[in-house]
Amino acid sequence: MTKEIGRKYVPKVANMHKVCEVNYGRLLKLLPDCDTEDLQYQFEVNDSLLYSIKIIECSRYTSTLEMSQKSPMSYDFLSPEVQVRLYHDAKMAEVISAQNIGSLQPSYRYPNIKMYQKNEKEMVNLFLAEWLQFCLAHSSQLYSSEA
């Protein structure tokens, strides 16, 4: 018998939209050409920190990106990786997958078996916002290549 604790978290849609719109704007600043499939952008912040943004899918109204941070000094499980879907008609960018979590749900009951936060999707999108802000601050080292 499972006992539920607390009420289900209900995300604030307006807040989520705002974060997704900001993420879209930041990604467009970072990626001059975000509708070309198999294109990869990389930049180094220093000798031990490399960022990679790979465009993995493009269609008329959407693009899907894979963004990752690599460091020779850390283990792979400590290297963040997200998949982001850009909705060009709505001008929004949403994290659709993060750290091997498949499809992120809008909210989770807490506690849960996988220990996701109640607002896991919102938190991952906020993380992307901060990550993109950091990348923009260091984007002078950006270069592109065919994937």
C-alpha cells in the first residue's frame, strides 16, 4: 500500500513560457544557423572545459539540438547533456531530455522511485537558461564544424 504525501505540483505555465522564450533568444544568439542539420558548434572556455551544441534534427517549424559539456578532468556522468527542441513558430526552446531522463513530465509526485523533483522539467529549463547565459558570456571562442 502506497501512501501519497502532499498534493501534486502544478507548474505555472506563464513562468515556463517565459523561460522557454528566453532560452530560444539565447540559442539564436549562440547559433547563427540553427536550421542546418548535422552542424556542430563548439567552444572552449579554458583548457579543461569544452561546450558542444549539435543540431540533430530540423524541420519546417522545429529544430532539435543536443548540448553537452565535456571536461577531460571529470567523469562522463558528471558532464551535463540536454536535448532541446526549438519551436520556431512559437519562438520557444524547451528541454525535452536531460541526463538520460527520457521524456520529462510537467510534474512528478514527490517522493518518487527515481527521486525526480516535483518541478524537474522547470528546473532543467532554468538550468539551460543559466547555462546559455554562461555560454554567451564566453562565445567569442565559438567555432562550427560539420558533425
